[in-house]
Amino acid sequence: MIERKNEPLSALGRFARMRFAVFLLMAVACLCAGNAQDAKFVGSESCKGCHAAQYEGWKHTRMANVIRDPKVAPEAVLGDFTHADPLRTFGLDEVAFTYGSRWKQRYFTKRGDDYFPLPAQWDVAKKRWLPYHADPGTDWWLPFYGPSNFDRPTGPTCDGCHSVNYDIKTKQVTEWNVGCEKCHGPGSQHVAHPTKMNIVNPAMLDYVRGNDTCIQCHSQGRPVNDPIDGKHYDWPVGYLPGQRLADSWKLEELKPGVTNFFQFADLTAHKNRMQGNDFVQSNMYHRELRCFDCHDVHSNNYESNLKLPANALCLSCHGSGQGNPAELKGTVAEHTHHAEGSAGSQCVACHMPKIEQTIKDNYVSAHTFRFITPGLTESSGVPNPCTSCHAGKTNAWAAKELTGWSTTSPWRVGQ
């Protein structure tokens, strides 16, 4: 269809043009993914020359520092190895790698060509040792491994997400940590001849494949073709950015009305590393938002790698006057019934409550963006943000308060 000067396209014409643009973007994405199949992994250092700003920003993120060698980076060790503790039955000399730094720090030791988790972990916030041992009836893969931590190598259970290009046959990696190629795919062709056509840019993928780039590690599930070479892997073996994750990975099955290790009865995740399981249920996902619309893995400027402080980020779409049907119809304080700037006026306090356990008595944010009502707490046992914050108050008290808000639908808060 031709658009003549001063002759705008009809609505049908604009729709056709939009569909054609989407088709081109998807063709580019598929071509990128195809090229990536032939490319080799070369490591993040190879990206630094042309993408210095992104590289330097990424280098300071937790993504780039999940796994650290205490002999190379002694400052990475957060646990107290100076004072004796009955839970810590190992010394720092046995630690080959530290894992994590925000909520918890775990410790891996090397035996032969495998790494194994040591039996204590450091609670970063509370500065204490806690046991580290996956109990029966929790992770799905446990029946296939022995009862001791030293029966459970980290290769099948952890390393595929904490490295780039973990080879299940050789147990070698291109690099430890979440490097550039974990999200952009193998980069040898792009390094040799940089073009937009021979590297995967998640921002250019459709929203399913774009989100899959993050969900590959931020989810609980199991490989479609489990077992693989007789082993059971807790990460999507063989997946490359640009592909459909569902071809190699299936998310944990949602079971309405059931509370278990993975979920609450309302289908909200019960534990950490399930942001993807939550997000695919959300209206945000259905409206085709991507994880990286909110998070910037090349920056550590704001909490959780957000692009802006949390409220500023939410209100950039949901603030009054944005033209979004889901925008606020008044001020933040009028919406939340809490003072502007207070903890109760933070968008995430009600829409992303910290209810998913990452370590004993430490919780991370839900990503369904649903407001969990006191009624749901009564019927499903999932914690609601009202009584989680107002400790000592009952669900009945919270429900009565909410139904008294003239700015809120009684049908929604009464659920």
C-alpha cells in the first residue's frame, strides 16, 4: 500500500503497516537466533571494546558477581569465618566459590571435576549462619540424587544459570557469572563483523522470546526432555537467547487451591527464583511488557537493577495523565490512603509484596502485580500486604478498612 503525500493511510492501511513491521522484527529476531546457532562463545571481555559503557555498568551488578573465587577476590566473602559456629563445619580454605551477596551467601567446594554446596549459608541481613540442605519434598529433582550435599553436584542443579555456556559433557564454562552472552547469545560472528544481524538483542525480540531471556534462569521448572544423558537438570539445557524457551523448558505446573513448596493456593510463587512463574500470569505480561522494561542489567544505579526508583518507574506509566487506562485517577496518597512518601505509599508495597522466601525469614517480591486481599489470605493462606505491614492486625480489620475506601472497588478488595 502506498502512502501519497498529504494522504494519510486508512485505519486498515495503518494496521497492515504495523503488522508488516512486526513481521520484519520477528524475521530479524529469527535470523539472529539462527546465526547464533553457528556462532561460538567468546566471553564478555570481547564485548568491552565496542560496548564500554554497558560493560562497565554490568561489571558492577550482582549478575556479574554471582560466583566469585575467594582466593582471587577475598573481599567477596561475607560470612564470618573468624568465629566458631556449630553450623559451619568447614573452613574458608575449603571454599572454591562463593555464591550470592544480597540475601544469602552460599559456598561451593570442588571435588574432582564437580562442585558441591557446603552445608551452611550466611544470612546477609541478619549476619548469622543457617543450615543449607534441600529437604525431602521440596525441589523436584531431589529423589534422583542422594541425601547428602556431596551427592548433589552443582553442575546439574545450579551451574547452568550461574555461568555462560556450561558444557554438560566436559563440565567446563566459557565464563562464570551471568555474562553478556547469557542474554545475547554466542558472539564470535558479531565480534568479527559487528552488525545488528549477527547478535541477539533481546529488545528486538517479540515479548515472549524477549522475556524468555530472563525467565530461563528466573523461574522454577524442569527440562522438557528430562532426563538428559541420564541426569536431571534444574536449568534449561541447550537453550539459547532468541529461541522459544518452552521448546526446552517447562515451568512448574500451577495447581489452583494447592499450597506447596513452589506456590501458594492462589498461584502466587512461594519461593525465590520464581519471578518468571509469577510474571507470565500478570496483566503486565499479557500487555507484552518485558522484564527489561523495568530492569536494566547494565546498571546498578537503583535497587534490584531498576531503571528508576520504584515509584518513579511505576508512575512513568501509571501516573495521572499518562493516557494509560490503568493510570491513577488522583494522587498517590489518594490511591494508597497512606501519606505521600511513606512505606505504605510505595507501589511495590501493595502490588509486589515481599512474601516469597529466599532464606529463612527473608523474602523477595512477588511479580504477579496482583493486589492480594485479606479475603484471599483467609481462603488461600497467601499473605496480604495489609496485615504483613500492620503486624498484629487481623484480616477482618484490614477488610473493613479497605471496604471503607471510596476510591476502591468493594468487589475487588472484598475477594
